[in-house]
Amino acid sequence: MGSSWAYAVFRTDDLGEAHRRARMLCARMRPLEPEMWLCARTRTVAEARGMAALLPAGMFDPSDYWSAADTWYLGAELPRDDHELAAALPLTVDAYAAPGAVEQAFLRVLRGGVATMLWRGAWPEVPGIPSASADPTNQRVELDLNEGHPEGRHTVYAHFADPDEIGAAHLAEAIGGTLLGPAQRGR
């Protein structure tokens, strides 16, 4: 994934509502990929085992950024011994999966952990909105979960290839949100 410009368009402490608003935003996009990206930081043996069961092909890494020096595991290959697994924690799981049922299961397994859900698509063509283009590079919806924002732990972002405050405001309004600040560099 390339770098993008992201606008926070909705924030809440209600996990279910944050996910619902992110899916409302996704419904406005033309999907581009059959899979979504899931990333979570597992801090306990139970969290790691739950994520491995849900995402057996996911890559589990002890760092936040992949490195050749890291010892990483596929979910299906995590250490079977709980003490050995505990010694490897925390682990970041990075996986792609078909949207749908995996989303609710991911939210259940996550519990209070920090995570990101990301869907790629193309924003609708709306007259006067710069983001409507034939090239949907870096257009996506991101849901960050359990982050440390004082006004809510779960944030929905709309991503664009270039800064587009008009497009972000339009999308925020469409899901009952509002722009929560200026554009920031996204993932």
C-alpha cells in the first residue's frame, strides 16, 4: 500500500458504532480488492491464540515493523507451548481476508487490543469533489480500534491520494460524521 492522505471523519467509544460507520463509508466505495487488511497487536497468549485461529495464514511478528532479523510465525505455526508463546509476545498480526464474517469475529477476538481494519475501493464520482478520479490509488476506509484519543477510542478515516478536504467533508456528512482535523499522512 502506498502513502495516502487521511481524514478522521468519525470517532466514538462505541466499537459497534465505529464499525457500522466504517461499513457505511465502505458502501459508498466501489470495491477494488476481494480482501481487506487486518492488523492487530496481541499482548496475551489468549489474544495471540484467538487471532491465530481466526487468521491461520496471518503473519505474526514481534515488532511493529517487519525486519529481516525478526522471528515471525504464520498463525497456524505459533509455538504450541504457552510459555514459549508468552516469551515471544507482544506479536503484531498482519493478514488479508475476505470482508464479511471475519470482521465481527476479528472484533470479538480483539477484545481491548489495538488494531486496524482497512478496505480499498474507489470513491464515488461527485461533481465538484476532487477525489473523484479514474485512478483510485490510495482511496480507502480505515478503522483504527482502541487508540488513545481523548474524544473516543475508535476512529474512522477516509483516505485519498491527494489532500481533499471537500471530498472528506462530503463523505463524513454521508455517514453522520464530521471532519475531525486536517489531513494527515496515512498508511
